[in-house]
Amino acid sequence: MTFSRQTLGGFTVLLILAALTTGVYFRLRWETPEGEAAASTEETDDPTAETSASLQFSTQGAVPVVGREVRRDTLWISVTADGRAEPIREARVNALVAGEIRSVDVRESDAVGEGATLIRIDSTEYALEVARNRSEVLAAEAQYRQKILFDEEIPDPALRAERERFARSISGFDRAQVALEVAELALQRTRVRAPFAGRVADLKVVPGQFVSEGTELLTLVDLDPIKVEAQVLEKDLSLLSRGRRARVTFTALPDEVFSGTLETINPVVDPETGSARVTLHLRNPQGRIKPGMYARVSLEAQHFPDRILVPRSAVLERDGRPMLFVARPDGDILRSEWRYVTPGRENETLVEILDNPDTRMVEPGEIVLVEGHTYLIHDAVIRLEETLAPGQGRPGR
């Protein structure tokens, strides 16, 4: 069979290309080091590894985490309620005499001691009235002395006492002394003083203003300690008692938790709300808690002693089961140890861990991870930190 020259040329090109391809293939295969091929993923019966497969990330460096110690202590179950801050004492200070305001010696929010001068009312007329009454007392006393001038010669004591009473009445000496005391009291009241130590609020007058007797001048509030009144549901009242501790947070101070003591429990339940008022006291030396602030109150109620407790943030859920990580020493390093646990009762910050033969118990003194552990795997190398910067403890960080 005869082939054309064109057909033979095409066939020759195909043979050359096939030879070159075969040569490149064998050369590349010859130059590849033994063992460099990717290892196949082996199946494992370890449920921990299966659960963590999608969560793995580079663990060549130690993963920064935060840990807290497991402790054996009393677990307190709290009752929560809403409330508002109120002054422990509050008084509206009124003018006790009429007159022109000469000076206002305080400003709103000023802290003052008991007896401190707050406002001065013009005292000129009152001082003159005191002087006039003193002169009347002197005149009345002179008449009184004149009437009993020789009474010491009377031998009968009862008769002498009777003549003395009569002389005081006739001379007007007693009335003059009473009038002087009234005038002196009015003079004293021109200086308005604090009835107790506290802070000035709602100042209503200015110098030069004329006030009548009874005019409201300002309000004085005692803010240290300060009280919080909260409404507790009737079903929870039986769980509370005086002297129990309380934790209070305020909307205006969201990053702080204040400690207080339960002082009183109102025995009357409001039929409309089904709740009763409880009052607790908080220290407030700097006056940062202001009357009227909205509060969230957590009151100690039931307690369960001798429990194994971990922070709530330590407990995670994997494969539908609660678990946590324990910091396990391994020579000079720490590793994360995955443990399934059985949680029990809990409060806002702590959870009880129950003994269960199907899970490994945590022990007091062990360190459980509370931050940076969300994406952690079993047996990862970890590094304990006091706190984590934003982004630490995440994959790739």
C-alpha cells in the first residue's frame, strides 16, 4: 500500500511528540525523592479526631488560651429582679424664716457634712430683735429684783417661794426671757444648715431672692451607702433572707459589678404585679451611683455546699455532648485535653460538674480553659495567658 508524502510527514511528527512526552514523564518520576508523595488520610475510631477534623489549624506554635482553676465550693443559685437606686436618706430643706437670700454657699452635687452652712438669709432684722428682747429682759429683771429686795428676811421658805413666783409674773421677767429665746432661735435659723451629711441636689434659690417661711431651698440626699429597691416575684420571696449578698449592675455603668447586702423584705405582695419590694444597700463612697439609675439585681437564694465548680464559659458542646478542655502538663509544655463532662446546676457565672462513671471527672486544682478554646483540638500545644487580645485563639492567629 502506498502512502503519500504528506501522510508520512504527519505520522513522523506524531511519533516524535509521543517520544518526547514519554521521556519527560520518566525523567520527572526519576527525580522525585522517595516518600515525598502525599500521605493518604487514615480512618480512625477516635471520636475526638473526627469531631475536630473540620476545626484543625496550624499548631506548630503554642495556642494562647485563658484558664481558670477548678474549685470545690458552695454554689449559690440567685434570684434576679429589676430595680432602681434611691438615696438612703432624702430631705427637702425649707426656709424656717422669711428674708432675702444673702449667699448660697454650696452648689449642686457638693458633699457637705452634718451642720454645714448651706444658705444664709439676711439676719439684720433678727439680730435687732434679739437686741431688743435682751433689753426687755434686763428691764423686767430689774423690776423683779426690786419686788423681792427684802424677801430674804422672811423666815418661811414657802412664803418666800410664793412671793418670788408672783414677782416674776408681775414684772414680766419670765415672758421677756421666753421672747429672747424665740428671737435667738429665729436669728440662728437665718443660717440654713445641713441636717445630715450628704450631697446637695435640686438647688432652687439664688442670692438676692426673697423667700418666705416654708419656701423650698434645696434637697439634701445621703448617697453612701445608697439603696436599691427591687421588685421580687412572690414565688421567690421564700428563698430570700436578710443579710444575704447581692450583685448589682447598672445600665449607666455596664462594665462594673457592685456588691450589696439585702436589708429588708416587704411582707406585703402587690396584687397587681405579684411581687414585693426588697431593699439592699451598696457602698457608694465616690457617689458614682446616682438616684434613679436602673439596676439589675442578683440576690443569693438557694445554696448547695461542697460542689465541683467551673466557669460557665469553660463548658462547650461537641457532637451534641457537653465537654471542656483541661490544661494537661506534658513535660515542659501544656497540652489541651478534651473531656466530656456532666453539668449540673448553674448560676450566672459557675456551673456544677457531676460525677459520672461514663465521663472523666475534673478535680479541684486542675485548670480548665475559658477563653481561646472554641476552635481548639485535642492534644494541641497551649500557652496560658491572663487575658487574650482581640483575635487571639482563633484559627490562623
